[in-house]
Amino acid sequence: MPHAYDTDLDRNAANHVALTPLSFLGRAALAHPDRPAVVYGEVTRSWRETAERCRRLGSALSRRGIGKNDTVAVMAPNIPEAFEATFGVPMTGGVLCALNIRLDAAAIAFQLQHSETRILLADREYAAVVRAAVAQMAAPPLVVDIVDPACGGDPVGGLTYDDLLAEGDPAYDGVRPDDEWDAIALNYTSGTTGDPKGVVTHHRGAYLNALGNVVTWAMPHHPAYLWTLPMFHCNGWCFPWTITALAGTHVCLRRVAARDIYAAIADHGVTHLCGAPIVMGMLLNAAPEDRREFPQSIQMMTAASPPPAAVLEGMARLGVQVTHVYGLTEVYGPAVVCDWKTEWDALPAGEQARLKSRQGLPYVVQEGLMVADPDTLAPVPADGETMGEVFMRGNITMKGYLKNPAATAKAFAGGWFHTGDLGVMHADGYVELKDRSKDIIISGGENISTIEVEGVLYRHPAVLEAAVVARPDATWGETPCAFVTLRPGASATQAEIIAFCRQHLAHFKCPKTVVFGDLPKTSTGKIQKFVLRDQARAL
């Protein structure tokens, strides 16, 4: 017989609503209609104005046939239109696909085709790439040009973003997900073999990780957040929704440059920002004429390579406190944080840097984190030495990979998400990464597949064998280093090899260093990349 707690206590419209970050927009506009929501150059818009623009976008897209599970892609830098799409697209029931603005036409064409994008909102700065991409498609999407007076560019589509907004209703209610498991966004990974994988995330996870950022960072109401992290990186690590939940101010930047960062911090009272270690390098190495004084303390969240002690000390002198996080596209961005303990403040700078370099503990909204044997899923000893694969599980884990059931099943085998990263577990429960089992290079916060680069190198007529590994770089964290064996009788220079790669790859993926010679191999003929990594580090 059912228990009393299970009788006549059903879900209904009054007591159960699907979680979605879309709810944050309406509340911000209701509670703080006149507070600044978006700042970009000379433009400042209130939360009332911003909410109306997002609703206009959603309404216009809906009138053009966008509904549940339809993909709308955006190719734009960190400008207001990119932010507006994080609300305007999902409020139609559609799925937002934010494209990496640094990719080449072939990669963009693949992602548009694979995602079945119906409408592409594209900044005219990337007109040449977009035009080349859609030319490769049998059924290209409708292209809507984002026209920014700060940047030129030729038209691609017959419709501008402002024209599209004019079609929309500022009072559009939008649709909320029937199920919080409904897809909200699609983000493509760099891919380690073949084409990149499309990571599908849901409304529930986006809602929870947006609030997880608040809890993790102990964020106050009305922060001023500077967009130094690309919005196309895991939907800006969910911070478009985070800052909106707090009715803060989104300070947009078209280009991430030291002068612009210092100006934004000084002029707009920036309190928070995120980004790869390269952003810290920009601030610390800025020319005197690019610097500005600012009185406020600032919180910065960084991922990828752990910051060296000298960098952390330099940031502290600037008044910037750095928090180190770890995550992947598959877990909405940051899902693990080096949770700092106040007693560590008294330690020497070098020891603080060592502790801060650890990836740490799971976000409060992520259920599980472990380091285990990749085959048996048996946890490794928490001794800080025994290596295993890093696994996660919980509500801020993706739905899976679009149109790729085999990869999805492999990623979730055993009821855990397999990150593919190798690390150790310390006695205090903090995880520390030691290697990336998939050989991904992280350069300036961008993931680069060594296999993709090697594929291009092998196409060079003079190349017999090639292998690519990461080489440490003071500016970018890591850059690709190519080890090449030439064909007998053939010749090529480093400049020629790099130029060839630039013809076939986005420039940030191309090797910055080329070393010629025989490649070290095992007895079975497999290239020993660990030897090459040591050689690259010694260069």
C-alpha cells in the first residue's frame, strides 16, 4: 500500500517548474530594470532594455520557424549580440550553437552541417570565413549579419541583426522547457580523432552551474563582469546566466588586449573576470602607456595550465586574486575548483602556488569526482602519486554527443563520465592533473588536437613521418611543436612547414616549432611521444 508521503502529493504546475536559466532574465529586468546590464564601448543598456532585445530576438526567430530542438548558431566575439543569443535562442525552444571564431571555413562548415543549423548569426568581421563555409554546404542556413560600427566587413546575408530584431515582439513570453532535460546548447570539442564531437547540454545543468559559479566564488549581488573569456567556450562557462542571475553588468570586449582590459577595469569598476593564463600575462606585461590605476580588488578565475608562483604574486600586487578551476566542455566548463583554505595564506609564495596548481574538489552542484583505474573504475590510493583517469558524475554533466551514440556510451561507461585526463588524488581529497591521455594541447585556452595537426603535416610532399606534442610557452601556456622526418632526398625548412600548415589549419593550431630528424619508436614501431615531450620541454 502506498505510503502517505506518496499519496495525493503529486507534482503540479504550482509546485514543480522545470529548471532553466531563462528565468534569470525576467527576474533581473523586474527587480533591477534600470541597472546597467550590458556595457560595450559607448553603449550602455539597462536590464529592461536588454530583456526587451532578447525577447525581440526570440520572437523574431520563432516567427521565422525556430522552435524546439532547432539549432541557431552564432559566430561573434564577446559583443552584446552574442550575449543576447544566450537567452534569445533558448527562449524559442531552440538550441544555441556558439562557434569558435578562430576556426577555418572547413571546420565551421562541418559544424553547421552536423548541427543542422537553420539560422546563423554572424559578425561581419568573419564574413570571408562564413562565406566560404556556407559555400561548402548543400543546404546552407539563413545568414544574419551582425553589423558592429567598431568593425568593418562585407555583407554575407541579406538580413542584418537589427533588421531581425525589428521583426520581434519586445513582450514575447517565449517558451519554457517541458522538461529540464531538454537541450539548451551545443558546443563542439576540438576532437582528438576525426571530426569534433558535439556536446549537448540541458537546461537543468545550465541553471545549476550558473548558480554553482555564484556559490564557488561567493559572488555578491550586481558584480561587474568583464568578458575576457570567449562566450563560445562552454557558453562562457555559464557566466552569461550567472551574471544575469545576480543582475550584474556584462562588460563586453570585442578584442582581448591589455589596453582595453585596463580601461574597462578602471572605467566600469570591474570586479570579476575569467580567462586562460594568457590574460594574466597581458596584464602583467602591459606597456606603461596601456595601464590604468583602479582602486577595487578583482577576482579572476582561470583554467588550463596552473599559474606559476611569479604570476600569482604579480597578480596579487595588481589587486587580482586568482582562483584555479578545472573542467571540460562536457561538464559545462568549470566543475572542479581549488577550494582555497585561509590557513594557506600564511604559507610561502612557492608553496601557495603548488597548492593552487591542484585542480581541487568538485563544485557543490557536481555530485562526484574520483581518480580511478580506467578499466575497472577502482579508485586509486589517495597518495598524491598513483596515477589514474579522472572521472566525474552529476547534474552538470552533458546529455551526450550529438549523433554519436558510440562515443556517448564510451564516455559514460560504468556510470561515470570518463574525462580522458590523467591525475592523482591527494590525501585531502584534492585532484591534481598529471597528463592528458588524448594528447590535447591547450594553447591560450584553446584546445588543439595533435592528430589533426599531424594529418596536415603528412600531406606535405616532403614529410615522411610527423608527430606533434606540446611545448611550454611563457605567453600561451603551450604551443604545438612538430617533430618531422623528411623523405629521402627531400628538403624543407621550418618556415615552409609552418606556412604549409597555415594553408590548411586555423593559425593558432599550427606548429610554432619544427624539429627535423628521426622519431623515437617502440619495438613495434609506435612513436614514443613521451620522449618527444621531454625533448620539446628541453628546447
